[in-house]
Amino acid sequence: MALLPILEFPDPRLRTVAKPVTQFDDTLRQLVRDMLETMYDAPGIGLAATQINVHKRIVVIDVSEEKNQPQVFINPEIDLLDESTCEYDEGCLSVPGFFETVIRPAKIRVKAFNEKGEAFTLEPDGLLATCIQHELDHLNGKLFVDHISLFKRTRIRSKLEKKHKAEK
Ligand code: GNR
Ligand code: NI
């Protein structure tokens, strides 16, 4: 098992669009295990491969209270089921220390594959629906700060740049 370092905004590598997974093999399953370990250690409720500088369409999520219900989404696709929206105060392991309200579609259908290559479909709501959309954004090179005002995004960027300079 291995903990993987997490890229932080405004690292340009977070803007990479991830490629579909084509091989459901032991290498993939080891990567999924390492991503889950990294997510639980952080701690976070989700992690996209983009955040650990692996540009493949892999997401892990656990929104359970007890942190014992890992979910794996490979090559996820989302359909919007209606026009309804929901608001969450979102955070991100790649934007540490900042939380902002993001409005997203509330009712979605997710199609994905698990680490064995089996297809499944979900109609999540609440935090899981928000989290899956947040993670799919990562795979497309987007961050939750792209959904807030330029003013707020600029302020967050400069604070994180200062933090990164202080860490060097
Ligand atoms: O840990 C996380 N919490 C969170 C809270 C509200 C909306 C989305 C998230 S995802 C985040 C982990 C993360 O950065 N995933 O990419
Ligand atoms: Ni995130």
C-alpha cells in the first residue's frame, strides 16, 4: 500500500483531462487501493486520480459515516435527470483550507465500471451526487473554484501560492 502526494491548486497538472481506463488488471486494482488509502488518510470523502497526478478516469468515494463503504467509479458518465439543483459547501483536498458554496444538479444518473470491469448504474442524491460531480470535474481538469466568483478564486489562489512558497 502507498500514500500518494496530492497536487494543490493552482498546479497546472490539475487541468489535465484524464483518459479512459482500457485495462482492468492488477495494476489498476493496486492503484485503486492506493487511492482509497490516500483518501482515508487525508481524510476526504472522495479522490480523483487527477489529484495524484495519474491522468486516468478513476474516482474513489466514501460518504459513509463509518468510512467503511468505499465506492469505485471507473470511466464514469453522468446524465442529468431534471432541472433541480442543490447547494453544498464544498471543499477539496487540492484546495486545502477553503470551503465555498457550489450549486449543482441534484438529480443525476451515473454509469461507471468497478475495478473488476463490471458496469453499474446509480441514481445518487445528496452528498454522493455532489461528490461524484466534483470528482468528474477533476477528471475533466476542473475544480470547484471554477464554479465560484473570479474574485474568490483569485484570493484563494494567492493564499495557496503564499503557503506553497512558505513550504519550500
Ligand atoms: O473531502 C472532500 N469533501 C467534499 C465536501 C463537499 C463536496 C465535495 C467534497 S470532495 C472532497 C475530497 C476531494 O477533494 N475530492 O476531489
Ligand atoms: Ni476535489
